[in-house]
Amino acid sequence: MGNGTKTAVLLVDCPDRKGLVAALSTFLYSHGADIMHADEHRDATLGWFFMRIEWGAADFDLSEDDLRRDFSNFAEPFEMRWRLKYPGTRPRVAILVSHYLHCLNDLLHRHESGELNCEIPLIVSNHQAAAPLAAFYRLPFHYLPVNQENKKTAEETQLKLMADHHVDLIVLARYMQILSSDFVSQYPGGIINVHHSFLPAISGAKPYHAALERGVKIIGATSHYVTAVLDAGPIIEQDIVRVTHRDELEDVVRKGRDLERVVLSRAVRWHLEHRILQYANKTVVFD
């Protein structure tokens, strides 16, 4: 998608059966699609089929509205769930952050350089630390302190901001507050978090401290979709780095933060490129 060609992307999943690839390809080809990439996966245990198709839209003879209508009729007999990304649409991403800024800084740099194809209409934080960084990148910053007494009101304000700015995806860039189930339910499959450990091995608020105390030789970071169950949503990406007996806590934290930047940016980019399908509390991430 980086060659300047206007492309559309279709993600589908459904019960597995013979002829699905042929049927999908024929439908698109019959309307002039120039299929550039096609990838599929089958979960033999669940009997489930997954596919991502990307095609050049220059000679495609259906408008977005017509495609949605016609494909909905096509998909119904196959019991397909599907998601369409059409040329010209840029997702709108809100970033929530607390006082650790390494992930935010990385995301904003990648966005500025064109690596993340989205709009960022706002940054929201329960600390003031991110305000200068938001100003440097000329992005609106909203300071909303959160405590036990005002948490419900703060989340209502956050949700109103999301609605007012037509946000499609929320990224928690080391946002150190637990979102309520009511908040999460407003964005099913639309909130990405980075956790500073290799889930589910070491969870909790201080996994680097726990890793050092346990004497592990590998630490990791995890990016996942947020669900009502804390740190238990579908995992998108993980990475690891080795540590040794010579590493002090600050060394472990430094190595971990490098991982956090990478796994979060990968997860966000793959989501924006429509490469992820969620099922059974897992993900299929297409190349």
C-alpha cells in the first residue's frame, strides 16, 4: 500500500467450506478488481475461515455504497462477517497517555513521517507531562485528571471527546488507568493497549520489578485489544529481549521500553492497514 496506488481492503471470516476463495475472487474480479494481495487462514479446530484481499480500485466499477450493499447480499449465505476499507478513508485515532511518554513520542514520530496512515484529532492525558510533546506535533491536548472520586465523570468526558472527534480507534500509550467495562463496551475491538510484560507470564502493575526478582532471562512486551477483563484481550503482537544477571532495574526498564514502542507501533499500524481479525479471544494477523 506504500506505492501510491489506491487500494481497497476486504477482511472476512466465516464457517469454513469449499469454494470460498474462488467465490470471493470471482465476485471482486467480476467488478473489475485488480487483486494485488490475497491471504487466507483456516482454523481446523474451529472450522473457521479467514481472508484478507487487497485490490487496486482504479478500474473497480462499484462505489463504496454499492459495494457494501452488493457484498452484504453476497456474504449472507456464507454467514460472513466482513469489514471494508475503501480508498480515501483515514481512520481517526485518539491517544490516551499518562506520564510515561516513550510510546506516545514514538507514535507521533511515526505518524509525522507518514508511517501511520491516520488522523490524530486529540491526545488525552491524566497528567500534564504530554502537553509539550503534543504542542511540538501541533496536536490538540486535553488534560483530564482522574481519581477514585471523579473516575466516572472523567470517563464520560473522555467518551464525549471521542464522539465529538469521530474517533475510530483509541490507543493506550502507557495510559495508567483501568478503563471501566462501560467505557470499553463503547469501542469493541477498537482499543489497543501496550502492556509492559510478556502476557500472560507476568502481569500486574510492576512486571519489570517482578521479572528482576524472579531472575528471568527474557523480558517482553505485549500489545493487545482491550476487553472488560484486565490484560486478557486478544493479543496482537509481542516481542522479547534477553536480560542477564548484570542488568539492574534501570537496564531492564530501558530494554522493556524499547520493546513497548515497537510492539505498540506494529499493532497500531496493522490495525490501520486492516490486517487483523479477532476471534475466540485471539487474532489472525495477515502479512
